Amino acid sequence: MEAKDVQRGLVPRFRFANPADTTAIVVLLLVGAAAALTFRDYGLGWDDYTHWQYGDLLLALFGSGFADRRALNFVNLYFYGGGFDMLAALFAKALPFDLFAVRRLTGAAVGIVGLVATWRMGRRIGGPWSGLIALALLAACPLYYGHMFMNPKDAPFAAAMALLLLALVRAFQEYPQPRIGTIVLFGVGLGLIIGTRIIGGMAALYAAAALLLVVTAEARASGAGVAAGRAGRFIVWLLPGLVIAYLVMGVVWPWSVVDPLNPWHALEYFSEFFEKPWKEVFAGQLVQVTDMPRTYLLTLLALQMPEVFVTLATAGAILAFVNAARRDIAVPARAALMLVATAATLPIAITVVTRPAMYNGIRHFMFVVPPLAVLGGFAGARLLDWAAQRGRAALVAASAVLALAFAPPVIELVRLHPYQYTYFNGVAGGVAGADGRYMLDFWGLSFKQAGAALRAVLTERNEKPPGRPWKIAVCGPHPPARIALGPDFELSWDPAGADFALMLGTFYCAKFDAPLLAEVEREGVVYARAYDIRGRSFSTLFTLPPVQ
């Protein structure tokens, strides 16, 4: 019944009595509780320190009435929005945690907003069970869960995209006159995505695809004039949302409104690879990031998303496009499906065709994960509908199989903690199978645990710095290592004369023949090591030219 109601364009009301809705609330509470208990476990990445500085500079910009303009030319971060960094800096002034713990907690909160938006979106396009399965797919996705704690750009961008897509789904279901709340949500979502990354403007293509479907269907039924008039009315109703979007964008990305052409300048900047190219491991080969194969994104989506996610999202994309073409389904429902399916698949298709520089796994494409989860929820709900038509036993069996399919990624969420973002699925052989073939802890989060372990060993041995700070050679990101190690250590890229060496377990860091003081590993894969290299001579930390 729910599936048929959705096909007719009817959106089921939220009901606590509905087991799907109740379970969704429980899932959100469990994720929130897990985040609250574990957010301090996550280390810092390469960019964390710089993003902290950007957040403080943005607060100084607003606090000085735009007199302190350092944020408007700070490294290259002014080409991005800093809403997340600014929010974390504000929270740091109010919460009783250190700054970087607050950044982890803020990331978790933003990630949970993305979960809520994904749930509501899935519920609108496929009913309560569709929403629950979409939520479960995203919550049990180790990449999304891991990135939401420590990724200051891509995870907030994914959450903002989920908000915008939810607003657009609502708008097309209320076509041609969206409600006030929908218009406000549309403006906030649009302002956040463009104010986070200029590529967020791609959402116009998703909306255009859905609008084209509506206009075509209505022109066939009522004539081109009527269809065009209703489309014009729809656009006019959304115009106040554009004003809201501009204001929100200006708050989270002040540089964008200092000069009206600045968003265009940002687009030009990101249209070409703006860094000196380096090499990363892909499929067991060292490949320059500007030369990654067209299969890069599709391969990593297939290997880094849980098997249940890949299966249901693929089936959901096919079902969504097929249902969007069916004339026996209400036009608003078809438009919503077209919108979400386009949002999930068009960026992937563009990437395969244009083959841009690609690196750091699929973190830059986290924004397609929520709509993919929604499509997976749609397919999962249709599977349950199909089973229900064949009797109670079939429904119980289908539900059990679906529930069991979530067990492997949930287990891996626990086993990999706090390095969930390094997850690879069973097809890849897990992180053990991916080790040496793909990038794992490329952001160096393991330095937090390795640094703590090294300090614990020295304390246990009652060893103290010899009248000067310990000198430690670090292969990997230095700011996170500096925070993890504290003031008793002086960091260097040069092992000559160093007391210790702290090394990521990645391909470009050498393995030393020296006493091992600390090691961080998951499932037999080494993420970081600390060596005692006193009295030993090593010429370099690297197996390749330095990555600094």
C-alpha cells in the first residue's frame, strides 16, 4: 500500500507507530551515542591544522567588521567556503574540549544532519521502509561514517548536498507551488553547497533533468502552454530561495561576495589541477594523480562501499530511471526519482568521461554517497514489497537476508575504529587485501595513536629528553604528529641525528632496521610505526622523493 501511495505522489506521514519510522529514530540515536562516546579517538589529517587557522581567521573577519581581511587570501582556502571551520571555531569557545576534539564532534554533528536528510529523502521517494534502508545504508557505510569525523570539506559538502536534494524532492512533490518551508530549505541547502565547494552548482543539472521530465509530461497531457506556465510559476516561487542561498553563501564563504565574480574565479581555479602532481598507489601500480584511469572512481566505489550498498544502489539507480519513464506513476513521484538518480549518477559519468586528476580515494566524491544510499533504500523497499506479495514467509526471509547483509560493514566499523575511512569490502579482501594495492591511511590519522604509544613507552622506561627536546624524524603529515607528540619533541624530515622516527605504513615511507617502539595496525595491516634510531644512520625517510 505504501509503495502505491508513493507512486501516486502521496507522501506518507511520519508515525512512531510505524516500525520503520521508530527504527530510523533508534538508528539515529545509536549513531549519535557512538559519536559522543568516541569522537576524541580520531586523529588529525594533513589539512586539519590549516583549516583550524582558517576558521579562526573567518571569525576574526566577522568579529572585526571585515577590517581583519586575512581570511580572504589565506593560502588557497579562500577558494572554498569555511562554514564548517567557522562553526567548529565557535563551538571551541563554548565546549569543554580541546580545539581538535571539538572539530571531531562538530564533524559528527554535521554528518548526522546528512543522515537525517538522507532518511527523509528516502522516505519521500519510497515510503518509510525506503527511508529506513537508505538511512541504514549510509550509517553503516564506513567511508561516510569515518569521513564525517575528520574531513572538513567533503563530508560537510555531502551533508549539505543531502539537504539540498531533500529540499528539491519536496519542491517537485509540491509542484508547481512549493511551500514556504521547502523554499527556505532549498535556499539554505543551495547556499551551503556552493558556499562549501563551487562544484555544488552542478545541482542545477539535477534540478533541470527533473524539471524537463515534468514539463514534457505535462505538455503531453495538457499542452505546451500550460506546461510552460506551470514551470514558470514553479521557478518564480523558488526565486526567494535564491536570495536566501546568496545570503547563506556569503556567511559561510565571505570571499565569494567580496567581488561578484569571485565564484567564477574559483571555478576557473578548480577547472585545472592546482598542485604539483604526485603519485599514488592504484591497483598495485604507482600512478600520477593526473593520469589515473577512467575506471578509478568506479573501481573504488565497487571496492570501498559495502557489498549491500553497491548491490542495492545499482539496482535502485536502474529502478529509478525505469520508474521515472513510466506514465502510470504520478509526475511528482517520477520527477523526484529522476532528480535523485541524476544526482547519484551524473557526477560519476562526468568523471569517467572527463578524467580529471583523482587522488585520496573517493573522498572528493562523498557527495554522491547520500543519493546513492537513497536509491539503495528505494530498491530495498521494492524488494520487501515484492516479498510481501508472496506471503509472510517470503517477507520474513527477505527481511532476514537484508538485515544480515548489514552485518559485515557494521562489524568493520568496529574493527577498524577509528580508521573507518580506510575500509575496503570483502570483494577487495578487506584492508588486508587492499594493502599495497590502494591507499589506506593517506591522511595520517594513525599518528595520534602512534604518538601516544611512543610517549607511553618512554614514560614506562622513565626516559626523558636529554637536556633538549627529543628529535624525531616524521614521514607523513607534521602538524598532526606535532599535536600528538607534544612539546617534548622536535620534528624533522631528516633522520640524520634523530632519536626516533615516526612513519606512516604507506608506500612512500621506508621500513627501518631499528628497534620498534610502537605500532598501529588493523587486521594485520600496519598504519604507523615508531622506531628508536639512536646510534643508527639513515639517509632518508622515503622510498620515493619526499612527499612534504
